[in-house]
Amino acid sequence: MNGRNDSEKGNITLLGKQNTQYASNYSPNVLETFPNKHPERDYFVKFNCPEFTSLCPITGQPDFATLYISYVPDKLMVESKSLKLYLFSFRNHGDFHEDCVNIIMNDLIALMSPNYIEVWGKFLPRGGISIDPYCNYGKPGTKWEKVAWERLSHHDLNPETVNNR
């Protein structure tokens, strides 16, 4: 049989369930993990989340972004449906763009202790300006700590052409 046995499924309770409940407020407790079946190998996992929304903490107006979450797992990985539900929980959450990406990164670090992680938010403009915060983390005392500094210090030196804003 292909797939995972029960011990390999980890902490997954949401995947495959009908009638999914969507949290209407920030809810990190919906995040779930499963064991990395390849902890001996470094590799990236990347999530592209083109429908992220949060609220401006001052005006209450909605902010829209595409989030890019990339990480190098250690022992645990985040389950994608729980990540989707978690990101949806920001829908009524009021925080600045920079805070949102850092909160997301901190929650994912606390959840799965990855070797490396980066979160990049590409927010649509409001008031004629777009904000694209980027944050990253490399596990202290590992090669990934240096990778984090290198990626941060060279981040966006060659920005992409953006045609949709």
C-alpha cells in the first residue's frame, strides 16, 4: 500500500474531513504537522498563497497579498490544508503587513522547528503604494543560520518585473 501508515501521519485531523470550519479570527491552533519522511536530505517546500487577506489595524480596510512560504524541513512538516485554514484566519485579523509575515513565520517555527524558513508577502497597493515584506530564519548553530543571513542580505537585489500592480 502506498502512502503513510498511522504512525507516519502525525498530527493530521483536518485533511479529508467534510464540512470544514473556517476560523473567523487569527487561529494558530489549527496548524497541524506530519513527520518528514526524508530528514536525512535538505530540500525546499514552497507554498504559494495568492489569496491572503488581512485587515489594516488602523482603518479596518482589507489588504490582499500573495504569500510565498518556503522552508527546509527538519523532523516535521506543516500539513497544507491546516496551513490554508490558518492563513484564512487572518481574514479578520488587524495587523500591518510586516507584522503578518513575521507572525506567520514565528508560528511556523514554533510548530515545526524547520532548518530554514522564509515568508514573503507581496501586497497589492493601497493608496498608491505596495509593501512586500520579507523575513527569514535559519536554525541557530547550523549551516542554515548562515544561509538565512546571506539570503536576507542579498534579498531583492534583482527585483522582478511586476506587471499586475
